Amino acid sequence: MPLPLGRLSWFLPLLLATGCNPLQARKVESPLRPTQMSPDSIALEILSVRLPHGEPELNVKVWEEVDEQHLPAELRKRLAKSGFRVGIVGSQVPGNLAKLLDLKDRPQAMGDPQQINLADVQEPPRVTLRHLQTRPGQRSEIIASGVYERLPVLLAEGGELCGQTYNQAQGVFTLVVTPQSDGRVRLELTPELHHDQMRQQWVGDQAMWRLETSRPKRVFDDLRIAAVLSPGSMLLLGSQPDRAGSLGHDFFMEGVGQDNRMEQKLILVRLCQTQHDDLIAPPTGKLP
């Protein structure tokens, strides 16, 4: 579950100030044994940032400090045509991205209950954080969009433009990690549209068949993103602002609040730690 903005107050200042430096934590005596990662575990952090549609910080300033050349040119072309934008961020967080993650705009403190705007209370947090611990080859999911009652999708297939409408559709990235021999990790993210209701179906898995209960999905293998990250670095995912109606637009745009105003999102996937990495020390006690 994503953590609300108020729960991030201990994490983001450290991320912005230290990048990939070890997190220094005050040692506290505890009768509980610290949680141990399995030998092949990889720890990631998934951050999501929301801002009003068309905000220059999301569409211009942030991307000036991001390496978008990491991906092959042909894949970048396909992603851009489908409305996606992807880049790599080093372990030192760039200034414009740091501003988006700044906590100075904390939610207003609750005052007189009669003065509270219930619409404001129900607003989703501007920044959310999810901790993810996964293993090589294990499928994980990153929820990108809300659920659309009906979503028409236009795609170019075989040089022709075709469309299809999906009910109860939701944009999802599936994530698979592969450790590299030099301590880095290869991430593969594939956009999918999950739609309609849960159903049972037989799925082939390593020469075996198993009955799986899941929603039908449309998998976009030609848009699979592969990137190799060092500990502390991040993969940045967003949309092209001039591709209204594209798949990327559907993944990263969302109507928010009672007025259903359009807001735009960025998703960051940060490689924190592997069992073969000692660049980032896990906290050993409560942070001051």
C-alpha cells in the first residue's frame, strides 16, 4: 500500500540529502531480531508524484536532468509514439526532481472540525512511497492509473491504426529484476492493461499448468522497458504531455477530487539494496 505524505517525513529528506550515501541511524537496543533479507532479495522503493496537468516541473524542468539516452533509439521512438517518457536518474537526486519531493508543502494541520473541508481530507497525497522486496524472475506489479469505467485505446499495429474499448481498465507495469555480476540490477517493466472482472484461467509456468484467478490483460511487449541500475539510482517514468488519448496519457493522467480535475503523475523506481550490496546500509534502529 502506498504510504501517505505524512509518513514520508523520515525518508525523503534523507533521500534528497544523501543520495546513495549510507543512512546513518542511531542504534537502539531491541529484543527483536532485525528482519533479514533472503539471499537473493532485491529491495526497491516506488515513489509516485502528482501535480496539476501541464505543470512545467513535470514536463520540462525535471527531464532536463534525466538521461533519456539509456534506452535504445528504436524503443524510445515506440514509447514516445505511445505517449510514454522514460529516463535514468543517478544516485544524486537532481535539483528539480528534489523540489518535487520536497516536504515543505505538508498538509495543513487539522483545526476546528467545523472548518474542515471534507473534499480536502479525501484528496490523495501528492507524494506516495511503497517499499518492495522482490527476487530474480519474480513478477511484481506497479499500479500506474486508477480504474476507468470504459477506456478506448488507439494503437498502431502493422502500420495501421486500430482501436478497442476496455471496461474497468487499469494501467499496470509488471516488474521483473535480474541481478548482474557487477552488483547492478536489470529491471524490466512491461505496460499492461488489466480489464473486466476476475476470472479463472489456466496459465503455463515452467512447463507446468496452473489455475490462476486474475483479470484479463492486454500486454504491450513491444513497449517493454529494460534498464540496468546501480544501487541508489532510479528509473523515471512519465508521459508525453502532447499525446492526449495515447496509452501513456491513460497511464499517467487521472481525474482527482470532486471536480475531477486532471492531474499528471511521475513514477520513480529506486534500487535500494541487494544482498550483494553494502553501499546502502539498512537502518539498525529508529531514526532520530
